[in-house]
Amino acid sequence: MTIQRQIGFWVATLLVIVAFLFILRDILLPFVAGLALAYLLDPLADRLERLRIGRLWATLIILGLFVLIFILALVLLVPIATSQLSAFIDRLPPTVARLQQLFAEQGGPLLEHLGGSEALANMQKSLGDVVSQGAKWLGAFLQSLWSGGQAIVNVFALLVVTPVVAFYLLVDWDRMVATVDGWLPRRHRETVRALVSEMDRAISGFIRGQALVCIILGTFYAVGLTALGLNFGALIGLVSGFLTFIPYVGSMTGLLLSAGVALVQFWPDWTMVAATLGIFFFGQFIEGNILSPKLVGGAVGLHPVWLMFALFAFGSLFGFVGLLLAVPLAAALGVLARFAIRQYLASPLYGTLTAPPPGPETDA
């Protein structure tokens, strides 16, 4: 098969996969979630197998513990998050109005000195427009996620079908991997295996490590802000921890939300406002110097900008299913892109060595 036919085959395969995901995106959520769960739990099942526990029993033990922990987390966290979210939405307009008032009172004299009362009015209007546009954008994004994952599959199907899918996939995981490995073209088998192994390291290293970072930071922020007495502290902490999966977005979101709520709640007590900011700065220090280097590492091959683009792009196209697929696909595409660049740099297309230009002529 010529290189052109190979490229055409893989491009056509990619297009078929994208079309399949787009057409069936409304029913894929529990299956993709089950696949992701089986992938994450497979190393634990392998360890139990090495302890001479059968694959079936290892799968039952792992999934049973996971479902139990998940249910306990839902029972403990959902009521708190729901009540605080409802209260936060109700108090959002007066909170924004109070922030505008504080900015006008504290920054008003300086703005009037620089540009008169017109500058102050423009600042208030600009702040209101920014908040309004941000709320509209967030609402539209959440609506796209909800509509993308809610059309046919509801919460009940997700909670019931996902463990069943994960169970069957986890039991047969090694067998499926061996079967797919047998389909690889013999001529390029070692190259494909090397690429898949690199993808697996990038995906597993990032997802498993970053999930632990999210859990640790979310717990720290929620407990710290609640202990400080900040309104909606648990909600802000949980949201910040969850969004930590997107580089810099979680910390910035939590910092802005907590700073805004702290200003409205504690003003003019700068001590409490500084303590609120200190919790996030300390959390970022711990994440950047301890958690991320130890749990995630620096060799996963996912640039933060590429990861953010993938999450927003796939989330917009495929809803919540896209968010689940964004990191694996981004990692896979990154590995393939680096491989293609290496092949290009080693090919004649990049350039061949030529003889150096002749030096100045000398008389014989």
C-alpha cells in the first residue's frame, strides 16, 4: 500500500469515527463513562490479579468499592452544593450591585480626577456589561453541555448503565487489548505499539494524577473557606477543585468568586479578605510545588493551551461526552503530531545535506 493510500485510509477512518460520535452523541454518555471508568480501574484490577485474585472477583471488588464511595460522596456533597448553589443564584444580582458600589466608592475619586464623572459612569457600565456577558456565556456553555448529554440519556441511565458497561469492559480488558493488538499491521506493529504506549502514558499520567489533584484541592478549598466563614465557601471550593482539571481556570475562577464574595461579606475588614485570598495562594503553591510535580509530572505531553482548547472545542461539539473524550483525544493527537514532526525532520522533504559552498579559489 502506497503512502497516499495509507493516509487516505486513516483520514477516512478518522472521519467515520467523528461522524459516529456526532450522530450518536446523545446516547454515548454512559458507554463513554463506562469505558473511561474501566480504563482508570484496570491497573488496580491487574494488581489484584497479581495477588492471585481472579479477574471476575477483582472487578466485583473494585467496582463495588467505587460505587459505594461514589454514592457516599453524592449523599454528602449534593445536598450541600444544591442548597448553596440555589442561594448563590438568588443573591448574585445584589452581590454584583454591591461590588459595583464598592468599586465606585473606592475608585470613584481617582476616576473623577482622571476623567470626570463620565469616566466613573463608563466604568460602572463596563463592569455591568462584563458581568452580564460572562453570565450569558456561562449559561450558553452549560446549556450546550446539558442539551448534548441530556437528549436521550438521563441521570438514571448514567448511574445504572455506566457500572454495567464498566464491569464487562473491565473483566475483558486484557483480552480486548490482545485482540486489537493482533489486528495491527505486521509491518508497522512495533511503531504503532510505541505510539499507543506513549499515548497511554500521557493519558493515564494526566487523568489519574490530575483527578487526585482536583480532589485534594477541592477538599482543601471547601474546608478552608467554610472554616473561614465565607458565604458559599463549600460551593466555591468544590467548583474550584473540579475546574482545576482545566489548567489555571479552576484557580482563577475560585479566586475571583471568593474575592468578590469576601469583599461584599467582610468589607471593610481587609484581614478576612486577605485570609480568603491567602487560602487560594497557599493552595496554588502546594499544587505547583508538591501536588502536580509528584502526582502528574511534567512528561505527559499536554500543553495547557492545547488542553483548554480541546476541552472547550469537544465540549461545544459533543456536550458532556466531548468533555470525557477531550483529554484522551488531545493526548493522542499530541503524540501523533510529535511523531509526524519527527518523521518530517528525518525525511528528505525537510532537506538533505549538501556539499558546502566552494571556498575562494587559489592559484596552483
